[in-house]
Amino acid sequence: MPPDHLSTTFAALADPTRRAILARLASGEKSVNELAEPFEMSLPAVSKHLKVLESAGLIARGREAQWRPCRLEAGPLKDISNWVERYRRYWEQSFDRLDDYLREIQAKEKKGKSHGGKKK
Amino acid sequence: MPPDHLSTTFAALADPTRRAILARLASGEKSVNELAEPFEMSLPAVSKHLKVLESAGLIARGREAQWRPCRLEAGPLKDISNWVERYRRYWEQSFDRLDDYLREIQAKEKKGKSHGGKKK
């Protein structure tokens, strides 16, 4: 069974170097040499990461003979965003619960001060 | 070098069965047996997926002796959402460009109709 599109995208993003490459491409097209610079990595190693990103459709590469620039392709990122968005209410709920809890503690503290604050 | 938190989460999500397990947990806590039902999968296979999700902090398991229910933990999903959100303008830009292009075509078609519509 070939991996589905979302799984391929998630797998491509499961690596800090590949995410750093995308972050660098966010500021514009770059050649493989330019991309390799900050990583202290061999060109073949960087090329391997670029191939994974390209297979996932996260980058596209120009066809200009010499420097085939890489550019960000945001479509698969939109799919990730749509997928994760359906869970938003779960993390917002848990922060709501934390909020409720903190408010409860603050209310108790205030009550404690106004009732018993002069006993000390 | 241990994998970073985001990479572990992305890797855990790079599997359709694990994403389906999360989707099922979105409706509430479930036992391993309940989770295994729709997947036609052995319990050990499901357990393996649950371990990956648990290591990534995407689920938590109750400590009740018998049926240790699994529940969704949305924190890591929030981190994914925050990470992908910074690229929103890129996919919105590409849709804007498509919008511009479609508007341009429609304008040209209208112009064509009003100028040359009667020639046929």
C-alpha cells in the first residue's frame, strides 16, 4: 500500500533539518549550495533531504540548467493545518480548564484574605 | 542526538492508523479493545501504535488496573498548529494569485464578448 499524501507530508516534516530548510525557503528561492551553507552538511546529505521534501510536494525545483533553485510549495502545509485544526477545541478546552482552575484558586485566595487576613 | 519534540510528534502522525486512533479518541476515552475493533488488527499491533502515540504525548493512559483507558492529549497538536501557522501566508498567497488569475481571465472573456460577441 503506498503511503497516503498526509502521511508522506508528516514524515517529511519529522526532521529538524528539513523543517529548517523550509524556514530558509520562506524568505525566497535558494540554490542547493546556499541551502547547504548553514548546516555544516555534505551536499549529498542536503540533496537527500531535498528529495524527501520534493517527494512530499513541499518544495519544487527550477529547471534552469545550472542552479535549479528550490522554492517552498505551501499546499501540503495547508493540508496539515486543515487536519490539525479539527482538534483545536481540545487544546483550547484544556487551557479553558486551566483558566477555570486558576480563577478558582485566585477566588479562594481573595476570600481567604478578606475573611482571615487580619488574624496573622 | 535524541529526536526533538516536534519531530517525534510529526513522526507519530505519519501513519493513517495512528491518525484514525486519535480521531476515535476525539469522541472520548476508549480501551485498547474498543480501539482495536474497527481496524482488523491484532491487539499487539494496536498496542504498538498506542506506544508511539503515548511516547509523543498525543495520548495518555489511565492507571486503572483492568482497562487502562486511552485519552487524547491535545498539547502536541497545538505545537503542530503553531508551527504550520507561520506558513499560512504562503498558501493564502498562492490562492490569492489563483484568484487574481481567474479574475483576469473573466475580465478578458467579458471584454471579448462585448467587443466581438456579434461577429460570430
